[in-house]
Amino acid sequence: MDTEHLIVTDLEVDTALADQSVTLAVRAIWQLLLESDVRLDEAVALDVPDVELAERLVVLHDTKEHGTFEAEITATAAAVLAELIGSRPSGPVFTVGSRRLRREEVAAPFQEITGKSVHALRFTRQARRHRSTGRRQLIARTQPGKESAAPA
């Protein structure tokens, strides 16, 4: 199966991420999709308490795999998330105005800029890494900061 149409070039990614007409929240999701094992629906569902900046992790709930997982994030993604979150203790991570971003608001501008689906970011990451998933299923959460994690 030819998947070349599912891959985004470095130039397309750089162009999309540098487009200042697109809100930081949307560009941050694009970066997260490219640099982590987070899916679009999982990204838009993230709340501030789900982001563990010091550990460079995000906690994903109600995933496609029907569980709660941790996904590692890059230092670059963590820095952008820190900027978005600021001092907020709660609420959605990715907002426009005071409401949570919708997946269409993330996908449409990427399609306009690159001519490709936002899901191409995930395929591009997978093609670049050729490694096992960065997700760890949370077996139990007993105390904040004291999780038991096992490889998925």
C-alpha cells in the first residue's frame, strides 16, 4: 500500500508551525501530534491536570485502546504546553476564547496550509521513528505522582 500521500515533508511542517495566522493552541496540537503518540481526539480532550510538564508526560483518558495511558512528550512540546497553560490550575489545555478547541478547528487549517490531512502528522512521526509506542498504560493511580505504569 502506497502511504507516501500520508507523509508530511519537513518544509510543510515548518510552514504550518510558523504560520502566525493560526492560533498557538492549534499549532501546539500539530506539534504534539508530530512529536508524540497522542491522537487528535486525545489532544483536544486534554485538561491542564493531565499535563505533567516536569516528567514530560501527558495522561490520556478514554483512549482508542479503552484505557488510560501516559504519552511522553518532547521538550519542545512541553515548552509550548507550558506557555499555553501558564498558571491555570484547571480547564482545557487547548482553547479558543474560553472554550475547548474542536477537532475541526485543528484539522481544517492544516489541510489549507499543507493540502494534507492533519492525520498525516501521525503517519509522518511513525515513519520517522520506526519504534515501539511511547504509551504506557496506567495500571493504578493511587496517589498524585505515585502511579504504577506498565508497558502497553
